[in-house]
Amino acid sequence: MSEQPSSSPAAAAPPATARSDLASAVESAPAPQAELVPAADPQDGDESETDSAVGDDAASSTASITSSILEYRTIQGRTFHSDRHPTEYFTPNDEQQSASIDINHHALTQLLSGKLFLAPIKDNVQKVLDVGTGTGIWAIDFADEYPEAEVIGSDLSPIQP
């Protein structure tokens, strides 16, 4: 009679070192993040129909920023735009991301032979709106190149210098 191979659980189990490596990997994995809950709106119950950003000082560039927009959320060590408002923004807004945006701007400017844009615009441009301005580096460079123009940068996350 021939012997049958052993099918005991001990024979099928991986070596102890592989099991301990797996256990340490599971232990070092980040804990699942709890559901994020937005903070209470300090302006809830304000029945005013007027825009608080437009008032005595309509020229103020920070009039529309409320403190709740600065309530960043942190996910795995990176800060992201506040989830307090009904907007979705997929990239972080921390210093690491700001550096990445600035490096990308520099690389694209070099790729375009120093040009900031390819659109055919007039030499006497008066007003420029940079939607999604990020760090504001493009808007700053444009304003340097066209000092007579009024350049406005707008972004969901106020990370500009």
C-alpha cells in the first residue's frame, strides 16, 4: 500500500515567519476613518436674504471667506478642503500639494517656452479671472507680466500666500 500525503492543517499552514509578517502588516495598517460629520453652521437661522460678502466694503478680497472654510479635514496625514460645504475637491491642500502645484506650473511654463497661456489675447488686457487658482502662482506671474491688468484668483480652498 502506498502512503497518502498528509492533509493535516499543520502541513497546509504557512511558515511562522510569513504569518508573523502578515500580522505585523495588519497591525501597522491605518485604522479606518470614522464617518466625517460637518460642524454646525454658525449662520444657521440667519433669515437675511442679503449677501454678507457685499456690504460696506465690497472691494475686500476676503469678505466671502468664513471661518468654516478653514476647518480642514485630515485623512492619512494630509489636509483636505473642508467638508463643511457642498463641494468635492479630490486633492490635498497642504504644503506638499502646494509645492507640487508650483513645480507643475514651472514645468508647464518651461514646456511652453516661458508662455503663461496659448490663447490669443489683446496686449491691453484689463481683467483676468483665474478659476481654480491653487497657490495663485499663475495669477501672480500673469500680473507681473501684465501690471495694468486686474487679476483675480478664486479657489475652493484658501491656500494662497
